[in-house]
Amino acid sequence: MSELLQWRNGFLIFACAVLLHGVPLGAQASRSVQGKDKAGIDFASARREIQAFETVLNGVITATFNNSPFALVQKSKGAYLPGYGMSFYSLINIHRAMVNTPFGEIRRFEDITPELKQRRIGELTEKLMRALKENGESFRQLGSEETVTIVAFFEDRNFPEEANQNKTVVMSASKRDLQELGSGSERLKEFKQRLKVIEY
């Protein structure tokens, strides 16, 4: 992935975070002192929590598209923004019709309809919601007002003559909601109602 694309993805995550909740002004003044900020966040522990959830997200995406080895274009990456929380983003291809190889582009023949693409997005979104709920209690470094956000970029690399169906899904939950509703499956409906979701 080019540096420009990496920068764009990082900016989009930050923009989505601001769009969903806004970033407290106090976050701008936070300084790192020997691995901790003024609120006492242990960045080494936060990094381990981020890496653990990255592994969970990668597993969910791979299991959802187990018949398509090219679906996970870029593994999930997370970052901590003081005063806001943790954000994770993934680049997923719902239909990789053209695959770049050392020998040039290869055309993959796969019978896939727009309805199937939409169903794939819906299925993965549902699984990501469940993964967030089930792992919410593992984010111990976050304050109760901070959030965990998942940004899924769905890329549709179709054949040149077909229309693309690119989509971005952003879902965000507060640490407070994750603690209150994270354990057990009986409160999944309530969790979904509190979850902030943007699709475009």
C-alpha cells in the first residue's frame, strides 16, 4: 500500500472519530511521559490490547470469507488516540475479480451478484459487532467515556465493465456500554441499539 493510501486511511479513521463523537480539547494537550500520559494510560499495555483485538478482527474476517483467500487486503490495524479511545481499520475486498500477480493481472471467474455482495457486507458487519461486544471488557486502558471504533473499508475490485460497490462501515461503542453489555449474548439487541453505526 502506498504512503498516500496509508495517510488517507489514517485520516479517514480520525475524521470518522470526530464525526461520531468529537475529540475532547484536552486530548490535544496530553503528553507522553515514560510510556504513560497524564491520565495514567500505560501505552505498552494499550498496545498489547490493540494487538490482541487486531488478531480477533483478522480471524473474524478470514473466517467469513474462507472461500476467498484474497478478501483481507490489509490486516486490521489499531491505534489509541488519548481522550477518544481506540480505532481499528481493515481493508476488505468483497469481490476481487482481478488479482495482481508477479505474472500480471489474473481474471478470477466467480459467479457473484450485487445481492451476494451486499449479503457479504451485512454478514461481516454483524460478526464485527459481535466481536466488539464479546471482547469489550479486554480494553482495560480506556476511560469510561472513551470509545472503541471499527472502520471497515469494503473494496469491490470488479471487472472493468462492471459497476463497483465500494462501502465504508464505521461502528463505535463506549467503554461504559462495553462493560455493561459486553458479557453474555442475551443483551445483544440492546448493545446494537446503543452502537453508533455509519455506512456510506
